[in-house]
Amino acid sequence: MHVLLVNNAPIPVYGYGGTERVIWDLGRTLVQLGHRVSYLVPQGSHCEFGQVLLIRPDAPWDGQIPADVDIAHFQFHPRTGVERPHLMTEHGNARKLRPLPLNTVFLSRNHAARHGSTEFVYNGLDWDSYGPVDFDCPRPRHHFLGKAAWGVKNVRGAIRVARFAGVDLDVLGGTRISFRRGFRWTLSRSVHFHGMVGGARKTLLLNMSRGLILPVRWHEPFGLAVIESLYFGCPVFSTPYGSLPELVPLHCGVLSAQARVLAEAVRDNRFDPRACHAHVLEHFGARRMARDYLRLYERVLAGESIHAQHPVIQDPARALPWMD
């Protein structure tokens, strides 16, 4: 099968780049499974295992899809009609009650259900590319991983939890002073800001962490930060919103919308890092993701629509309860 992966950001990923990381690992794994992969992406992209075509967002999609492509897999709403076989992965939470394409796939059971659907594929990553985990490395601090300037990620709440628990916090994805989406200035010396990190620096920081503190205030569609942290043996202390209950079983963390409950769990952290690591290897690998998508590709190529009716988000509300 020849699969065209379509996205509006360059590959490979150079920083955090959630969607770019996922489709890179998806494409590479499809090739390992014996399929052919091409990418339709912006200028500046390159790939050693698949052909790279430059995307032209204002041009008709069918004219950009090579004749020998079997199915196009969009990572965003194509908006205009696509006659060739295709599907779309919805990576976020729709903000408006606007119908999505019939062949839309979601990222978790909760994500699908909130759009009136049952069709989802969990994200997976190629864990070999992350390298081994050093379970014997000293782990003096906890961490927050996400876009700190984005209010629904609730870095303020993470800092509050860390303060209540009496632990140091590494913030991966933010700075001490932020003017975006509301002024924030963090004075505490127990909070260490590292900005947007990736590669070896990110791996080092996650290898040195005792756990992820991520009290999101929205329905998380999936949460790559969660599975990356679990891979490095970090239990998760988060809120019970969106996909989190699907990603974090009882032996891998605590979910609560109350800062003091999470702080107590952080102080009493007795989770087994190796069990967290094993959970991710079993459930959230790139090979499992690729096989799940292949089943959907085959349904589309057989003439089936993924949905009988257009999915529509049921509740576009964003800020969810959080008790400091």
C-alpha cells in the first residue's frame, strides 16, 4: 500500500512537535511493515525512508496526490473536497459545532465519544529512538511537560502542586516570565524553567524526574507528554479529563482536580518506574498504531465510510474545574 501522510508542518521534528513526531514514527513503521510512504509537507522537510512532496495549501488536493498513492492521510481538516480515498486524524478539540469529514479518526475513546464517535487510534511512538531508560539515575525533581503559555495546560496548577508537596519542579516548555495568554511571573527558586526542549536535553531531564505533574484544564485528546513521561519511568499526577484515565492506570499515577490531593500523591510517590515503562511499551508503541491505521485504510479502500454521519463535537467548552 502507498500511503501519503499530509501535514502543514515540516518533518522531521526539531523541537517538541507532537503531531510531526507521531507521523514520522507512523511513516517509518509502515515502511518497516512493507508499505510505501510519502509525505506532503512544507518546504524544509526531508526524509530518508519516504518521498517528500511540497504542500500547496491553496491548490486542489486531488492534483497534489500522486496517481500511485492508494490513500491520503490528512492531519488537519482539508476543508475542500477530496475525491481520492482519504481519511483525517483530528488531533485537537474542535472549538465550534462544525461537522468533521466522514472519514475522521480520533485519538482516544474519550476524544471520539465527545464527537459522537467510537472510531479512534491511540498515538504511538518509536521508543527505540528515545534510547534506554536509566532507572538508577538520581531523580531529585518532578517535571511539567507542555506549552506553558497555553492556559489549559495549567502550569500554574503544576507549580502549586509542587509547592504544596515540597518538591522542585522542572518546567519543560515554558519560561519564568510569560506575557502570552495572560501575564505570568514565577518567582519560586524551586521551579526551574528550561524553555522548549527536545532531543538529548529532554531525555536527560526526563531521566532525572520522579514524576510528571500536569493538571490540565481541558479534555486532553491524547497526551504525548504523558506517554513520554511514563516511558522514562515517571508516574503521572494529573486531572481526570479527556484521555487521561485511558492512559494512566492506577499503578501508574493519580488523577484528581484538586491540587492538595495531587500534592499528597506526589509526596507519597511509591510508584514503580519499571511498571510505568512497561505499560507504555505494551500499549503505546508505533507498531500498534500503524496496524490500527492500516485496518482503517483498508476499510476506506474497500469503499466504506468511517462514519455514517459527520462527527460533531458535543461540548466545545474548554476550561474545566481545578481547585487550588
